[in-house]
Amino acid sequence: MVALAILGMGLLVIAAALPAGAKYTKDSIDQVNGAAAADYALDLIEQNVSLRDRVYYPPADPNKPIFASATPWHCPALFQPRDPLSGRPAADPADPNRLYEPLMKVRPLFAQNIIAASTVSGLTRGMELFDPQGTPLQKEVLVEAAIWQWLTTFGITGTDTKEHDPTQSPGPWLRPSLPSVSLVYPPISADTAFDPGFWYSTGSNGSTMLYNARPVLQTVAVGVYGPGAETAKALDRRIVWTALYRRVSYAAGSDPTLYEIIVVVSSRPTVGHRFPVQDPATGGKPDWSINPYYGIDSLAPVPWLVTFDNNDPNALPRPYQWDGAGDPNFGTGSPPATLTFRCTADLDPLFPVGSIFIPARNDDHPSLPKLFGARANVHFGGPAPTALPIYEVSQRPDLTTVVVKYNGYYPQQWAVGGAINPTTPAAADWPVWVIPPVIESVDATTSPAKPIFNDRSPILAVTRRYVKLREVP
């Protein structure tokens, strides 16, 4: 009996260790896959994404597709605020590389995406999220429309708003930088060879399409009339990625081709999980007086643009004092372990532990030209104000408290006139990009329907790299 008791205790210990071992194994595999997927994505972007030496706006005719023209429209894949032929004024005529400095410095890379589920009429699983010749819902570059909404909501006018105005049918002038099938890992293989129509083809209506992520009229491979083999493979992948980018510097004499690329790798727990798409009409709003959900779920995450609680004076961490060397002085002699942000209850599902958010703007010096009226400039306190911090959520004590790991940077705001604002910076001036958690279902009992977010972060890896992008004519 003693031997059996000892044996039973040993078996209990072994049984208890099995789940922990399985979790450890899964976490290890996820870390390896996340790092591999991030490297794959960065290499793919560096090899395939380029800048244009000239930027065109879409045709003025709202009934004319963006890619249908006798003279091809070579739309850029990135936001390029530096083209003298686009009608934008020069912020510094002495330096042609600094022709125009936008307020919103960080943007999601506009890649094609696959609709994983949809409640919007006319859009079904397997279709492309962006289609310049599709329904009005698909013609809009959603992340740029969200930026436009933030700019107009907070009273910012001028050239910046013209870049993203969705009334410039069929939307902002960007084109997808990569096909949708490239946003999954491991990479999929094609069942049939991609013909030249993958990059250049003639549509069924006779119009010229400069970019089409799916070969037109190919029923075996991915086609515009329904999901094909490549789409099915992509939808079965559980590791996906998205990317954001920013021009490193707008200083006089800086390199306009040097960009920082940030890749975020996420995991879907099952093939039934997907990422809800934000309605761009709520871009930057801390509370959703209208439905924040676009009614479309994507295979790879599309970052959401939000701000923290505008009505809470402590929404952003209060800045510390500076010492004589320009470094932050923490009073106690050591930096804090965490910083605390305040969000509204509406934004609570977007910030689970392990999630990240990336500030969208960074006006790093009070002497910058006031292109947008008398608004204070904002930057990140710390040894390198021009750096871009990424904040990782470490605790969620309640619905409105977001605790992040202190990374050496905190929000700092310059008041109009060049002085440091002694009060807490305004949350409305700090839009951030958030990678949304996955969802498995949508609550159709509410009107309008709302996604049911997973309470765990889907992020596996975050990698960043400076890349000198090629410029092509």
C-alpha cells in the first residue's frame, strides 16, 4: 500500500507536469515561428517595396477606376510626402527632400488582404479587401481614411487632409504594396504558375489594371470570381503578419529613401479566428458613438487607429523633469518600471496583456513649421526624441487602466511658442496604432453587430529594421 501511494503521488506529479510541458513546447514553437515569419516579412518588403519619383492622385472622374487610364497611374505603395508635382506646398524650399512633412508620421503598410468573413452585403469570404473596380466598400484604403477622420475630427486642416480624403474617389492614391498571399507564414506555393497578369493584366471590362493580387480569369489559381487554391491555402495558415513604416527623418539634408519598417507577427488560435476591421469613420475616437466595426474580418490584422481617453486628465503619463544634460530626471534616481495610460471602456478589448501600441505621430522639435494651425508639437521624452517607441501592455488592472513596460520614452508635449507643456499632454494629440485581437464570432443581437474579441494578445513577435528603399521612375 505504501508503494502504491508513492507510485500514485509520482504519477500525479508527472500528470501535472504534462500540460506545463505542452504549453512550454507550444510557446517555444510560436517564438521560433514568430521570429522566422518576421524575418521573412522584412526581407519580402525590402526586396519588393519601392518608392516612386513621382506621385499621382487618382483620376477626378469618380466613375473611372484608379487603374483604368490611357496613361498608367503609377501609384506608390507608401505614403510619400515629397513630390513637387503633386501640388503640395514646400515646407522648406531650400531643401527639396523636405518638401512636405505630414503630421501623421507612422502608417500601416498598405498590402492586399483576404476577407476571412463578412457581414456586409456583396462581400464574401475569400474576396480581396481592396478592389479598385469593386464595390465602394472595397475602393477605400481604410487605414488612410481613418487618418483622414482623425485629422478632421480634431480640427486639423490643410494639405495633410487632402492626402487621405475618401471623397477623392476611389479613395487615397496608394496601391497595395504586396499581394494578400504573402501575408501568411509559412509561405504558400502556387498550384499554377503566376502569369504576367499577377502584376499587369487586362480586366474583363477591357480596362488596364496595373496591380491585381489575383490573376484575372484564372479559375484554378486565385481568381477575381471566387477563392481559388492559393486563397484556400492562405486561409488555412495560422501565422500572419502586418507591417507599419515611417520615414526616419525629415530634417534638412536627410535621406528621403531611409525608412523604418516594423513587422508584427500574429497567430490565429484556429483557422476559424480572424481579425475585425475598423470602420474608418471611428478613426482616432476614444469612444465609439458609432459602430467601430466595418462588418468585415480579414485574414491578417489591419491596425486600428485610436486615442486614449480625452476626458481623463491622466490619460497619458505625466512627463518627468529634465536635468541639465537633457535626460529625464526621475527624482528617485531610478526610472519607473511601468507607465500608465487611461482608455475608455470602449477601447478595453483592444489592449489585452501582451498587446502593443505604436504612436502614430512624432513632431520632435518645437521649431517645426506650424502647418496645421496653433497646435502643440508632441514627441517622446528620453535620450532620443526622434526615436519611435513601441509600448507593450504588461498589466490590465481594470477596464480603463493600461499599464505598459517602461521603455525609456514617455509622451511629451511642446506648447505653442516652444515651451515644454507643464501639464499632462492632451490624449487627443496622441493617436496610436493598435493590432486588434482575434475574434471567432460576431454578436448579431446588437444593432449594429459587434465583434467578440479574444481576451489574449495574438502577437508572437515584433521586429523593426531600417531599410533604404529603392526609388523607381
